[in-house]
Amino acid sequence: MELKTEDIGMEKREENDDKENNSNINLKTEEEKLLADYGYVTKINGEIINPEEVSILVGDDMTREITQIMHFLCENYPIEAISYCLTRCFYSTFSKTSLLDKTIKYLLTKYKDSEDIINDLLLAYEDNKLLPKITNFKTFQNLRDEDNRQLTKLVFYDPSAEGVEVKRLTFNEIFVEIDEIYIEQDDIEEKEINDDNIISLEETEEQKSFLGEKHHLFKRFCRRNNNIFVYDFIGFKNEKIKKKTRIGKKHKKEEKEYDSSSAIFVCEQEGCAAKYKYSFYSNKFTEVICHTNCEHKINQNQNLPSYYEQNINLLKEKKHITDVQLVRKGKDSLK
């Protein structure tokens, strides 16, 4: 007998109802099983999960938040960059275009006594001892110390997964220390400067404060679109700039003079005349003279120092990092 359309629709609805009922039965069975096994049921966004598959942190609020954030940073940034960032940020020298700096600044601002905890966690991660602080529900359930029975559920999102959006800065710089012993002598020697003597290697107090004692700017590696550029630091340019500022109750504009401090870089590619400047005020790396229309390709097969390969690979692998500024650690002053 041929079924009518409405009968087919009814049959499908009945079939769907059966599936839903079976699903509810299975759901109830799963809940009952977990309840019997663990004494509780765990759900994330309404979905039942195995408690043993969820990582948690134990301890007070401060320790849990710092541990979670430091674990995230250690997974996403070089240890050397985090360590140097912590040193700079402790002296309140933050980069406005660095997510790493902003995160460390958040921790140091929110928790006044957090530096020791952050350092301990950094050392623990280096020694592969951080993970024991991240435990599971079974361990948590057996804790007898009431002071540590607070927990934070760790949820990490995969930015490559469908429906997960990650806001990225146009520029996201990190600073990495490099000891002079790893730098070839030719790179340490003063570059020839042809800029009417307005570029100097002498650092201002602001620049010294930002970089730290015995730290000096070196090469900068940048990823722009699909290209990677290497720039040589050649000196500082300190000048006076005029800006109009609103003053008084009537917000009248008045032109004032300010000191402007920038580091000057030139493209390392032979035959390219590009020049860029790094502003210590805005932390932006901007073009002064555009790149020459020639091929910009770094031949990693050449006998280049190891830090070239390390930073090129870092920019290729970590898409959230756009700029790596090497800061050489060595002598008290530049000659």
C-alpha cells in the first residue's frame, strides 16, 4: 500500500522520537555510570565528559591563575623571551605591541607579589616539573587539605578548529636575549652610518631603562605576509617633534615640543635600501624608506649563525608572533 505524504512525515517523526528517547536512555545510563564510578557527573557546555579527561589546578586563586597563564605562555613563546620579558616588565618597561608583555604586565599589576611565583613556575616548566601542578579530578577528590580544594578547569581552544576565532594583533613582537659570544664579530662592529651624524649609538636613559642594564639592540626578524625580513640595527635617532595638545577647560589646542626616541634599522638584503625605525614611545616598527624591488630571500643553506635558523623557524611555526627583536647582552656600553 502506498503511503501518503503525511504518513511518511509521521513515520519520520516517530523515528526521530525513538532516536531521542534512546539517546535520553543512553544519556541517563552514562550519567548513572559516572555517578556510580565517581560520585558526581561532569559536564562542559551541557556535554557529559569523563572527569579523568579534564585537567584542573588546585590551590588559591592567585596561584591557580598564574599557573594557568604561565603554562599557556610557556607553550606559545620561547622560554628566553618570557624570562627577559619578566625582567623588563618588573621595571615597568612594557611594549604596547606585544601580547607577551601585556600578559606579564597583567599578572604583575594584579598580583603585587607574583614575581617569585612566576619565576618558580618558569623554572618548573624548564625542568618539566610544571605539569604535576596540573592534576585531575581523582587526585583532587582525594585532597585532604581544605585550603587547596579550590579548582580551576583548564580549557584550551584550538585556533585551527572550525568556529573558533582568535583575535590577533597586526604586530606582536617579542624580545629575546642573545649573548655576544654567539654573535660573529662582524655583526658587533659598528656599521658605517651615513646620515649627517644625526644617528648615534649612545643610548638615552629611556632606552637603557627599556632594554635593561648591559643590553643593546641587535638584529630584528620580521614576518610580513609570507615574507621574512632581517634588519640590522645601526643606531638611535633622537629628535624634537611638535604635537598639538588640548589644554584647559576649553580644550584649546596648543603646540608643544616633545623628545622623540627611535632605533634605526636597515634591511640586511644586499641591494636593498630599506630603512625602518622603532619608536620607544609607540613600540611600532615603521617604514622610513621602502624596500627595493629585489628578491628578499634568506638562504638557510649558507653558513649563517644558528640564531638565523632559530628565529626564522620560530616565525614560521608561531603564527601569532610577527617580530623577533634580538637584544645582545654583553658590554656596559657601545663603542
